[in-house]
Amino acid sequence: MPLKKVAGLLSVFGLLLLTLFSGCIGNDYSSVEIVENSPYPEFIYLNKDMLKIITNKTSEHQTPDYFFIIFNGAYIDKNNYSKIAVKTPLWRFGSLFADENIKTKNGMIFLNSDYVQKPDLKYNKPLNYNDVIVYTKNYGIFVEIGEEYNYAELITENLNENRYFMENIDDIVGKNIINRTIIENEDLLLGTYVLENGIPVGDINNSLFKMNITSTS
């Protein structure tokens, strides 16, 4: 499963890189930057906070917080969950492990993958959340994991069938919807949702991101 592969990749690279560069501090990126930097046209993105949570959930032992300083986040190719790109300022040192399954390029270490192409940026608007991002040719979902509630923004093309779906959907990333607001923004619909609490790790593994949303393009 992709999340366990992310955790394994962190363990391999992190132990060496922490020894060499324990003072390195990663950057936080906006939702716009995250989408623009994606090496896959359709992807799931996990920021470094989510990487920490998921690594500890999928590993037998807890990993110290400072371990994650050198990682900015990870992209998973939504069309092939075995393809992963980890963003780190120390990406060049990934070449120490490079083989047919590990490549380094443009600030990332690629596992079972290489750069594919940029996504369509029509849904890439400045939004508030970036813990988890699900981005496809038809929509973008931007999620924040909170202490009491989770929050999500869903952006897609302004079509009647999409509005109906956004007004009647029961859950997002496997979490029940508590409240919702939907507004029109030029040619796009933006839905803001309050969700039940909890980490959607199992939902990511089980690929529960199939949304009945369409596009004219």
C-alpha cells in the first residue's frame, strides 16, 4: 500500500540524512504551490504533518518529531498508487540509493516512478487547507485535520450536476459531513465542509476518492 511505502522510504532516507543534516528545516507550502509542483497530473498529496501521523500509524515504533524536519510532503500518483514522489530539500542525496526503482529530480525523490507532467491548473485557486489534497482532472479536494473537526474545500466546474452532487454528498474522504456551504465563483463551484474528526488513513489506502463529478473538458 502507498502509505506504508512512504513510511518505508522515510525510514531509509531519513536515518542517513538526519545524521548528516540534523539542522535542516523544511518549508511549508501553500495549496497553490503544492498543486503547481505536482509531478503527476492527478494525485494525492500528504504534507509533512500527515507524513508524521501516517508513518507512526504504519510503523511498529513511534518516530520522533524531529525526524520529519527534512521532509516537506509526498505525492501519490492517483492513477497508480505504487508511484510516489517525496519532496525534500535534500533530494540530491537520494542519488546515493538510486536504482531502477528510485530516482531523484526537481526537489523530489521518486519511488517506482518518474516525473509525468503538471496537472491541469483550472482548479488551483488559493485555498485554506493542505494537510491532504486530492486533485484530478474534474475536481480538487483540500483537507485540514483538526482536533475537534476536519475541514474540506471541494472545487469543481460550475455545472448543475456538480452542484447537486455537492449539495447531497454524505461524506468526503470517508468522513461524514456535519455542515456545508456552497458558493459560485466565476465558472467554478466551491464547497466548504465541516467533517467528523479522524485521520482518513484507511480511506486513502482503500481508494475511497471516487466522486461523481464531471467536467466539460
